[in-house]
Amino acid sequence: MISSNCGFTGYRPARFTYKYNEYHPDCLLLKQEISGKIIQKCCEGYYNFYTGMAMGIDIWAAEAVLAAKKDFYNINLIAVVPFKNHIDSIGDSYTRRYNDILAECSDIVYVNDVFSPNAYLMRNRYIVDNCAAIIAVYDPDRGIVRSGTAQTVNYAKKLERDITVIVPKSLY
């Protein structure tokens, strides 16, 4: 039942001013905001959280869901992986984290067996198709309409999903 499912979409680290510096105060604020939205969704009755396992927001949100399990023991993390060897496209600094997250997931869905040009689009659509709510780390004023995040948000709007937008620049 998708009514209890919430998914994530958002930018890769390269899109932020602090890039891959997760100890930067702005990144710490963003992670805190993501954690707060996850707790809010738990309180609203969402207990299945879907992550696309990409560097940046997907990984940060997955780690926040796993941390929230300490207080909300009944929540589940579902990894929606675009293709089976997706880990090969992840940077070395994320490999251990990626594997640690997969080990803690309630379920792992591989959208494709091998890479295809549409693998990421199919992954994003799978998440939206299977979730009633989406937490999007996204700046609608940024003008990047072709980004995967923008496409995912637009698809979620089309399907009338409950979308919670976190605009990163509004936090700092």
C-alpha cells in the first residue's frame, strides 16, 4: 500500500557550494533538515522510505532513516537501485556507506539488470509510482528543468503526490 510510503529525490554533492565537504555547516544544516522531515513523516504514519542510493541526498536520507529507526523501530528502508552494478558508479568515499546502507535495508529493488540510458529515470519513476509522499531537496528557482530531481518532482506533481520541498539555500 503506497499510502505509508515516502521517497526521496535530490541533488548530488557537486550541485552544492560545499561540494563533498559533509562537515561544512551548510551541509550539516541540510542533513538536520532532512532528518527532521523524516521524523515528521514517521509521525504522520509513513513507515516505508525509498532511497535511490545515489551520492548526496539519497545516501544522506538513507542514513537519516536508519538513525531514526532508534526511535521509530517499525520503519523500513527500501533501496531502489537503478541497475545491479550501480555501486561501480559510486565514488570510493561512498562505497563503504553504500554497502552499509544496503545491509540495513528491509528490501532492495533492482530496476534493471544492467545499465541503460533510462536506468536512472526508471529508478526515479519507480520511487514516485510506489510512494504517496516525496521529500525533495530541490530549488525550483534554479532553472535546471532537465535535472533528474526536477523531472522527478514534476512527475510526482503529475501523479498528485504529497511533496515536501527542502530548498537548500533557504536554510543558510
